Amino acid sequence: MRTEPWSKFYWADWRSDTNLRMCSLGARGLWMELLGIMHDSSEYGHLLINGKAPTDQQLAVMCGATVGELRKCRAELQGAGVPGINKDGTWFSRRMVRDLQKRIRDKENGAKGGNPMVKGSVKPGVNPPVEVSDKGEVKEGDKARATRDPEARSQKPEEKLDRAVPEDAAPPASIQVIAAFDAARVEVFGEVGRREFPSADDCVFAERFLAVGAGVGWLKSLFLERMAKRKQAGSGPPDGLKYFEKAVPEALQRIATAKAPPQIQGFQPREKPVERTPEQQAEHDAKQREWHLRMGKQHPVYNPEGITAKEACA
């Protein structure tokens, strides 16, 4: 367990986190509980207790929830992309990890005499050094300045550090599918169709749809089509993506079948034209002309004049 009794918390960042605002009130409350556990973790910012990832049962006890409630909220947070997830599946807070890296870097710079980027540019008289007597005592005028906590003095936002994911990066495809579903609900049913938060299993079905080859744009078209039919039938909007569990693969199968060339049983297409000698070709042309004249069929080669069967027999 770490010894830091407090840490900075920027409420404006909490309120403006788009991914977090997509989650329900219960999921956001769980995330706040997990942040507290991550702060006390031996590996700061990671969801570890005594160096191990806690089970759902352990977290449920610590957060005062049932296992079912915990799992539902965790699925919701993961689906919205709120936590960072290591390769071994451990959850962590990106912001807390960045803050720790900054503190370590600032501490190293302080040990070397300050930030090397601004060292030497400070005007004389600004934050003068603290004077200490021969006995190691701080002079009276410097006590307040020496004991003042520098971090509690400034509430300016920290400079943004490099993120594992760029700021302007597109959200995960599964989140785009959920957003397309919500947009289709509002487009068809109006504000009545707007959901307060996604269903707990939306992320699971979104990933299934993407895995079978469905695109986000195509899925939104399918959502709009099926929801329009529900509205015409007098039904309300579907609760979540589970409603399309069978509709998506069936629609993809119909598209694949429509693109496949028709197969006629017993018919084998000719691979190449029949090769004939000049004598055979002349005999073939004569038979063709005779047949077209007898049947009265017009043909650009064998019956260009359009002679009818009656005229041919006259």
C-alpha cells in the first residue's frame, strides 16, 4: 500500500470525459470506487491488491455491491473504453499513471536543481532561496515559504503528456456501433428513443457484429430499417443490440447469396467455341439458313431478309 494520503483531482476533467459520461450512474460510481483502490495499490494507478488482480467477489465486497451489479457495471465501463487494460487484463487509470510519471520526472528535475528547460531564466528576487542558520534552523521570514506545499498553491491544469492513444483518435469500432444504434433510435423514435445509458451487453454484441464482417455504416442502415418497421407496427425501440443478434448474420447471409452466380442443375457452360474446318463451317451455315427460312426466323446472318416460312415455301 502506498503512503500518499492525497492526490490531485480535476473535477472538470471528470465531468468532461466523453467515454465516462456514456456510462450509467452506477458504473460511474464503481469507477470512483476503483480509483480509490488504484490509489492505494502498490503499483500506483493499477487495480491490484497485494500485487494481484482482485476477483469480482472481492471487489463486490469492497464496493458494497452484489457480484451481478459489479459485473454489469464493469462490462459497461469496459465497453465505453473508460479503463486502460494491460496485456494481462489488469485495469489501470491512464490519468493516474501519467500523473505518477510526471511526479517522478519533476522529482528528478528538482534533485538536479530544477527544470532544465527553464533553469537560469528566473529573474532575481523571484522565489529567493531559503536561508538556513548554522544550526540548521530556517530564518523567521522564510518559515512560511519553506513549509508551504507547492502543489497546494497552484490549481493550474498540468501540461498534457503523450498518451498511449492520441487525443484525436477515433473511438473503438464497438463504441461506434453502439453510437450508431443510439443515433438510429433517436432518428426513428425521436427524443423518446434516447437512452440514458447503453445496455450492459451492448459491447459484446457490437464486437460479434464486427467479427462477422459487418461495417458500422451498414449496421446503422440495418438499425434504421428494422426500427422503422417496428414503429410502423406500433412497437417501441429495441432496448439494446441483442435485438439484432439474429438479424445481422441473416442479412449478411442474404447479401452473400445474392452476390453468388446462379447455378443451373445439369448445365455445364461451354468452355470454348467449337472448332470447324471450312467445309464443316459451310455445311453448318447451310443448315442454319435452311432452318431459319423454314421457321420464318429473322437472323442477321442466316436470314437477313426476314423471309417468312410461307414465302420460303412459295
